[in-house]
Amino acid sequence: MNLKLSLALGGLLLWTSCGSSESDDVATEKEGPTAEEVIAEQKAIAEYYKISYKGRYTINKKTGKVDQLLLNNAPITDIGVDRIAKLTDLTTLNLVNTKITDQGLRHIGNLPNLRKLEIARNNITDAGVEYLMGLKKLETLNLSYTRVADKGLMKLGELPSLSYLNLSRSRVTPRGRDKFEKTPTGRKAGFSLVN
């Protein structure tokens, strides 16, 4: 039943998006979604995570957009985090103790406003750290109880706004920590590394 409905809806969407030659003359090109459409889509995505994964979210009172998404302890996998990429106004994302891996980070690695990311207790390695390099505003990062090692730590030092990094119970060695503390990020005033 669901497969038939999905196929029918998919065909309907394909048919309506193709249009007809008669309407081509009168159709106007849309320049993108309106602010109201973006807000509605973000709320729908947040509701999806609330219903499907018992997640929580908050809405920014000024903009009406979703700015925090909390999915800690949810049974979410790499496939389930794909919609998060559309929540471009997120400032806080909590995916602690979920089932995401390095591949899941592809979907969250370019959130332009993300300031706090908690992905502890997941199967994250140095390879996954590469996906986080687009998070230019990231200030707080929790990677405790992951498989991130010295190489990943050094890469994280390239995040320009990072001021707090938790790598406790990870694979970072004392030698790696010492090396990191000599980098510009490691020496930055107010920077805190928990290992």
C-alpha cells in the first residue's frame, strides 16, 4: 500500500513539475522559496525528528526558524540525519549516543550557523572530522567516547571559532595533545581542551 502511494505521489509530482506547453507561456519563474516556505519546511523537518526519534527542538522567537535540535539517545542512523542539512539556522545540534558514523557527518558538515555540536558516544573517526571543516562558526564540540585520534585532533585545530573541545575517552594520545597545544588554536586565550 505505502509503496503504491509513494509511486503514485512520485508520478504526480513528476507530472506536475513537467508542466504542459500551454502553461509555459504564462508561467513565471520562481526565484526560490519564500521566507514563510523555508520556516514551514524547517518546522516540518523538526516535527519529523520529534515524532520519529522523540527528539526536541526550539524555535528562534525572532526569526521563527529552528535553532536547536536535540536527538541525544535516539536510534537515528546516517540515513536518518539527511534532513538536518536543510536546517541551516541551527546553532545547536545534539546527536550524543546515536548510531551515526563518519558518513552521517556529511549531512551536518556545512551548517553555516552551527555553534555547538555534541556527537559523543558515536562511531566517529579521524575520517569523519574532515566533514566538520565547513563549520566555520563552531565554538563547542563534544567528541568524547569516539575513535578520534591525534590526526583528527590536529585537523580540528583548523576550525577558526573553536573554543571548547571535549575528546575525553577518545584515542587522542598525550603526545598528540602536547603537539596540539603548540598550535595557534591550542594556544588561543580561553581555549579549553578536555582529554
